Amino acid sequence: MRKLIVIRALRLAKHSLLGLAVILVLWTASGAQSACGQVKLARVERGRLEMDSGSIYRILDNNGANISLWLPLTGVVICEQVTDSGELYYSISNQDTNETVLAVRER
């Protein structure tokens, strides 16, 4: 009888840990997705990208991208990134040219 109680307790604990692990994975994945957004590019000017929403980003590293070819109304994906020291920056990916730049938000 005692052995049966122990086996049932172990099974319950196993399922609880599995459920907790699934919840944590889903919660983490949804948090990563919410840190990105899709917008339209309004203007490229002197190392700055202005979005149709009015947000302005100053490019820190163009990663070899030729941003002079980034045209207004192009779709871009902006994702928040955090350095190891906790500083916030953004990766901005042009959906037409498949190029990504790193930037900070000015407005």
C-alpha cells in the first residue's frame, strides 16, 4: 500500500514538473514574439530611419547594408534587443532587401 502511494506521488510530481516546463516555454516564447513589431518606413535621412508611426531610430551599425536603397513604404520589422550590460537597442530588418541594421530610438 505504501509503495503504491509513493508511486502515485512520483507520477503526480512528474506531471506537475512537465506542465510547469511547458508553461515556462510558452510564456518565454510569447515574450520574445511581443518584443518585435512590423511597421512601414517613411524616410531615410543621414543615418536615421523614420517610421510611418513617427518613431525615429539612429543607426549604430549598418552591418554592410546599403540603406540608401531602403525606400519609403517598405515593410520593416523592429525587434528590441538588450546587451549583457542591460542597454536597449533595436534590430531593424528591411523585408524587401533582407538587410538588418542596429539602431537606438531617438523618438
